[in-house]
Amino acid sequence: MFTPKIPPPDTAPTPATSLVQPLTGITHTPACNCHHSSSVAPAPAPAPAAPVSRPAVQLTPGSLLVAAAGGTAMVLVVGTVLVSMLLATAITAASVAICAVVLRSLLNRPNNR
């Protein structure tokens, strides 16, 4: 019931066999059919031109302004989130402290109500 059904044991590949067959019998066609004479040597191919090196990022005054505004906005948002989390923690701690004081007063003096 819990034995695997796929692949069946008789068709499972063994480690010595490969599922990819090697390529054989491939012939390449010549680059051109113009039958060059052997006395004329072909001209060497021109060397590729070196790419012009440019800076990866081109900063303009507008893009610097946008980057500064984005950074400022990110700092303000992260700061707001962190201050909110700190405030929530402080409020929770204060309420737990008040609850502890009230419970302590109720449990220590049950007859003084």
C-alpha cells in the first residue's frame, strides 16, 4: 500500500545508463560556396572595437534631488515606525504596572474595601 508506484522497477534507469543520447553524424556546411583559389589568402577579420567606458550611473542635479528626497522620506518613515513601536511598548508596560499595583492592593487587604 505504501510502496512507490512511479517509476516502475523494470523501467527505472540505472546509474550506468544515461537518458540523453550522444549526438553523432552531425556535419557542418561550409560558410560560403564561392570556391576561393588557394593563391589568394583571405583578409583577416577586423578586431572588434572596444566598448566606450561610461560611468554606470549618471547623476544629474534632478536625480540627486530625487535621491535626497527619497532618502529623507525613508528615514522619516522608518523613524516614525520605530517611535510608534517604542510608544506602544511604553504604554503596555505602564498599563501592566498599574494592573499589578491594583491586584496587589486587592489581594493584600481584602477586608479594607
